[in-house]
Amino acid sequence: MAQSLWSKGLSFSKRWWPRQSEWALVVAIGLAVVFTAVVDSNHSYYTQPLESLRDIARNTALLGIFALGAAVVIIAGGIDLSSGSMIALSGTVCATTMLALAPAEVMSFKPVGPLIVAAACGASLVTGFVVGTLHAWLITVVRLPPFIATLATLVGLRSFARAICESSTAALTPTKSALINVADPLFKTVRDNVWIPVAVFLLLAAFTWLLLARTVLGRHLQALGGNEQAARLAGIRTDNVKWFAYCFGAMTAALAGLFYVANEAVAAPVNQGRGHELNAIAAAVVGGCSLSGGVGTVPGTVLGAVFLRVVIDAVSKLIKTGADVYEGLIVGIVVVLAVTFAQAGGSPRPDRRLLPGSLGLCTIPILALVVGSLTGMTMGGRAGIVTGVTTGVLLSALRIWESRQQAAGRRQAPAAPSGMQR
Amino acid sequence: MSSGAPIAVAMRGITKRFPGVIALDGVTLEVERGELHAICGENGAGKSTLMKILSGVESPDAGQLEVDGVPVQFSGTRAAEAAGIAIIHQELALVEELSVAANVLLGREPRTRLGLRDEAASRRRAADLLQSLESTIDPACRTGSLRVGDQQLVEIAKALSLDASIIVMDEPTSALTEAESARLERTITRLREQGRTILYISHKMDEVFRLADRITVLRDGQHVRTVTRRDTTPAQVTGWMVGREIAGHAFHQSRQPGPPVLEVEGLCLSASEPGRSDRLRDVSFTVHAGEILGIAGLMGAGRTEILETIFGATTANWSGTIRLGGQMVRFGHPREACRAGLAMVTEDRKRLGLFGNLDVAGNVSLCQLSEVVRGGLLSRHAEADLVAGPIKQTGVKTPSIRAAITGLSGGNQQKCIISRWLLTQPRVLLLDDPTRGIDVGAKAELYALIDQLCRDGLAVVLTSSELPELLTLSDRVLVLSEGRVSKELSRAEATEQRIMAAATAG
């Protein structure tokens, strides 16, 4: 009886049809672009469409490459906080290898040759594998929680990268330096041709999608993230699956590190990639990955990365000067809103209140202050006061409405089934 | 029958559903002020759920709760405590990292005039309460460092600290020694002298008949009857607890056991923590093809540990020999056991068996994914073809093989997990309490399925917390007591009384 309902055609088409949350992201991206195009007083999306597209594409590709790694780790039920530092270490290893193999050329900004560049890039990727293996060992053998293990490498790897940079420059060049310039034309080609990082990102996305959706290992990653104990009892070598996940995470960060070096023509372990691990996790989470593991898709993560970069770009177009100051704030707000909407879409609870009790009361002026001061700083004092007060009034009205609803709900139907906890 | 005392607690038509199972079905119960009312029933009868509703942990889907004649609706345990109801949970609800005193007064910490916590006062208060339980636990020591029995006493002291007029005790002696149980009984007597009402959940008949004024029997979420103790006998109450019709069907008849498949000899498993006794001691048994071996035992007797050790799922040290089809085996990981032809359906379906993030097909195909690889990639068509067979064989009812497994009932979820293991074509099937939390109808279907698998030549090892289940299915019953085999009974010899006697033998 049930078998007759399995229409293979149905399941096939459903598989290719993006989920609802992914459509929502596509719409949100579209809205952000249209909004920026209209509101931006320079109209740069009209006047310089190619330049704008190139900026967004490059930034998205760089973020997306290691966001895919972060997504795989998160889907496997772990977390990798170290990718920002891994980017710095990868760049440093790459530059140091070139410096060691061809010190004269590197110092005089001459080409070092494709063989040496390949060796340098290979060394970076191997470093990614080494770091991933270290993570897996710390987590599965030493039994550290993933958060702690990768927190340790988050601080440790950057310091290590700086030490490598300083000691190698001290040994191989006349002066000790905190950065190594990279002037090889191959890197310049990558910098000038945005399609290269974009193509690498798309290829990696296709590979990751295939891995998760269509391979045994991908299914095992999902099973591990969904229920680790059950996965082990079902005969899955969970330690090996984790090993793969953390290596994938670290190696994608290493790959991204090479592009950062190409982009900035320098390996600068002090600042390169600093804080980027959180952007990657944010892209994965906005794209629908659940931090409790087992849930998440590649298309979602790609769209999450695009959305994050489009919004950041919109802010820089609207604010003109010093927009990078607001980048963290934007990422924070986007994550809160996206995850809130994703949760609300999953299980609508009629009895849920946004501003309950004294906590809700305290939150009203805080939200009003945040909105007001943000508008004030970007659009002038008067606008700030107006939006702040308006926000306060609207939230107060919501609070009063919610209290009334609850009082009404209490009066009628005493034995109404409440939202069941699962 | 009624002594005419006022009604302290009344529950009318209480119904509670969990996904896939009705835990309580219109249960009505009245408890008089000052009585000790025992609630009896098998595992899964709904005793604990009823008490959770009374103490505000769960809210009922339908029905009315009254305390002293006033309808109430508890939004949480705090509300129930305010109405004078305290519960001693079966599962310990203690914060292990905090001191005993801090746990006893958690959420109601005494304060000094400056508003700081008054450690001295809370220790004094905790010490007084523990003394009333005749216990010498130091209130300052870390709760996690105590034995389970002592932790249970802390839990009891916590409930007493509320000074509640109605106290619910959910199997309070399950972790206590004889001496501790006797002390608890003396405390209960004192509480009753103070006029408190006690609801006492237990399936230990001797306790119930020593303490109770009245006894209520629940079965499969339904109220069977309430009687005064004087008017009944333990045998009668046990009969009401068990008396289900499907228990009458004996599946074991006319099964023909084949050659021995799994032989276990001298299995010992060391303790999970130093200082505790070994979890398994010298366990030996043999299972034949086409035979079901039942393993009985109380909670913590080592039923699960036996299966996990055989399956290579334990990380602790163990000794002994295991032969599979005459070959010595020693599995270091469940994967090796799976390869060698063992399959294990785990005890706690949700925690150890199901993947809520995978669909029905994904849950079933998980152990045989290599069979659906085409050109290095998983083929969804091949996967659908692969899982169709076992899903049909086990009779899973699902709208589609791509449906979310969390939407299925408990019985269908369990059939999916059995399907997963059937795909590996095992020689031995280890079933750890396979019908826990499954409603009666689905149980009967699972029994028929297990019987059929056995007739097809599979060797089955079955553990269960329900004796009727073991008696219905097993050819032989192995009874465990504290990690040792205390008795092996053939089907002809096995009765509930004999199994119980062997399970509680020291």
C-alpha cells in the first residue's frame, strides 16, 4: 500500500528543488541588491555594475571556500574555531617556502617560477592536513571538546605563524620582519582574474555537494552529526569520519589562505584572516546548518556566504567611508535575524512571546537604544532620535498586545494542550 | 471502602500522548488526606507520567487535576510545590558538581541579612533533614562523589525540605540497600504521623503491602482498579498488573533450535568507575540457531552490558571467551561485529538507534551503504530498491521511504531499526529491550516479527524489562542478579515468580 506512493519521479524532483529556507535566502539576496541599487546615492550598481559584481564575487568566493569547510565540520556535529588562524598559517607557510627555496627572487620581487609556487601551495595544503589531523587527535583521542581543541589552535596557530614568519625572515633576509611580500606573477594573475577564485569556490562547492549528498562518507558525516552514539553502534568508524571532517575544514581554510596571500600580495600573519572563522560559521548557520549537528546543505551554505557578503557590501555602499567598522555588527545582526526566522519557520508556537516578563521590559529600551544610536551614527542625530523613539513605542505596543493575548488565553480553555517539548 | 477522609488529590480523566504512544488514557484517581496510596504497574504502564503530571513536570493533554477540591493547572514544578506537592524522582535530578547542602536547598537558598547566601544555615538545615533520614552524609561534600543510594537519600531530603503536605515517591528504593530501605520506611512512618499524604510508586509487592493503605493498579496507561490493602493479595495485584491478553499467545511452541551459534563463557566486565563492583561476573551461556534466549534482570543487573560487550561496543576492560559459529571472536568496534554477522538493536531507540536528521530510507540503509554505490556515488534508486525488501518484511507503515523517521510511531521506528540490521544478513540478533515505550498493538506485531525471524534460523538474544514479554517469546530465560547469572530456566520452568525470585536473590 505504502509502496505505491513512492513515486520515484516525485522524490527526484523534490531533491533538486531547493528547500523553502533556501528560496527565502535567494529572495533576501535579491532584495538586498535591489535596495542597495536604489538607495545608494552614487548608484554604483548602475554606473559600475562589473566592478561591483567583481568585488562581491571575490569576497564571496574567499569566504565561501572555508565556509564550506566550516559547514562540513558543523554537519558532522563539531565546530572549527581555528580557520581564521589557519588562513594566516597557510599564507605564512606558502610565503616562507618560497623564501626558503628562492630567497634572492623573493627579496627582489622577481618571479620565482611555477615549480616553486606549486611547492609552496602544496606545503600550505599539507599544513592544513596536519592541523586537521591534530584537531582530530585532540578531539577523538585526548577527548577534548571540539570547542576547546579548536579554541586552543585559534590562538596557537596565529602565534605559530608569526613565529615562523619572524624566524624565517631573520634567518634568510637581512632584517627580521612580521610579513613577507609575495610578488610572483602567478599570484598577480590570480589577483587580477576574479574568475579564478570564483571557479575554485564553485568547483569546491560542487565537490562538497557531491560528497554530502551522494557518497557513503557524506551519509556517515550526517549520521555522525545526527547521533554520534547511534552511528558508532551502527558500525561506523566515527573517529575516522571526524578525522576527515576536521581535515576538510582545515584544508579549505588553507586553500582560502593562498587566495588571501594572492589578493593582498603579502603574507601577514598578524592580521590576515583575523576573526574570519566567525564569518564562516555565520555563513553556514545562516545557510541552515544546525550547530547541534546533522543538518545543513551545500546550497544553503553557498547562499549564506553570498547573503553575508551582499549585505556587507550594501552597508559599505550606503555608509561610504569607514564601512569596515560596521562589518562585525552587520554579521551579528544577520545571524540573529536569519536563525530567528529559520526557527520560527520550523515550529510556529502561538503561545511564544517575544517580550515576556521583566526581561522583556528591559529589552525594549535596549533595542530602541541600539537602533537609535546606529541610525544616529550613520544618518545624523535627528534621524537617530526619531527611529529610536519609534522603535521604543512600537515594541511597547507589542509588549502590551502580548500581555493581553496571554491574559485572554489564560481565561479560556484551561486544559488546552500546550506546545509539547520534544 | 472509603474511610471518609477528605480528598487531598483528585485526578480526573487524565490523558497524555507522546509521539507514537498514549502514555495515559483517561486515568481517574482520588487520594485521601493522610493516606499512603501505592501505585503499581509494569514498566510503561504510565505510573511515572501520571506522577510527573501531578508534580507539574508534564502538562496533561486532557483531564482535570484537583488539590483539596480546587481545580489547579500547574505551569511547572514551582507551581506544584506552591500547592504543597513534592516529588522524589526515579531518575536522580541532582547537580553533581554542587555540595549536598546546595542540592537539598536548590532554588530556595537561605540568605543572610546582606542578601548573600547563608552557607552555614543551609548546611545546618541539610544536616537536620539528613539526620531525620538517619543518614550521616556530610552536607558539605560534592554530590557527585556519593554512591547512588546516598544520592537517592539526598533527593529525598530535597523533597522533605519543601515541607510539602503531599509527597510523591517514584520508586525510591530502586537504588537503596536493604538497610537504607528500612531507614526510608521509618521516615515514611514519621511523615505519616505528621499527617502527610504519600503517593508511593513501586512494583515491589512486599514494600507495597507493608506500607500502603490503598493500592491503585495501572496497565498500559489505563486505570485498572483501586483497592484497599486488606481486601487484596500480592498475587492478585500482580495479576492485574500483568493481565494482558497477548501474553496468552506463546510463540515458542514448535520451534526447532539448530546448532549452537553464539557461545559465551566466563564473561567478566570491570566496573565503570573505580570503587564500584564489577558489572559482569562469570557470565556463560549458549544460543542456538532458531532459538530465542531471554535475559531477565532488574535495572542495573547487567542486561545491556552483556549485549554491548559481545557487540564490541564497550570501552571498558573485559575478559572471557566468545565463540561465533565455533570461531573465537573478540570485537574491538561494532563494525567488526557487524561484519562477522552480529546485529544489535539498542535499548534506547531515540538516544542510541535513530537518526532524526535522516529519512526512513537513510535510517534503514545505513549499515549496507556499500551495496547502493554505483560508480563511487550513492544511487537513490538502488537505495530505494534495497530498503523496500526489509521494510515490507517487517511491515513498516510509512507514507514514503523518503518521509522523516521522526514522524513515525515508536513501533514503526523500531521496525525500521530492525530492518537496518536485517539488511546485514546477521546470524545473531541482539535485541535490547526492543518494545520499550511502544504501545500494545505494535508490541504484538513486533513479537510476531521476532518469532518469524527466529523460525527463519536466526539466533536471537532478547533482554526485556517486562517479564511477560520474555515468557511470551523465549525458549530459555537467563536471570541476572547484580552481574551474575543467578538462574537459567527452560521455558517450562519459567514463571514470573521464579524469575523475580532469582533476579532479587543476593
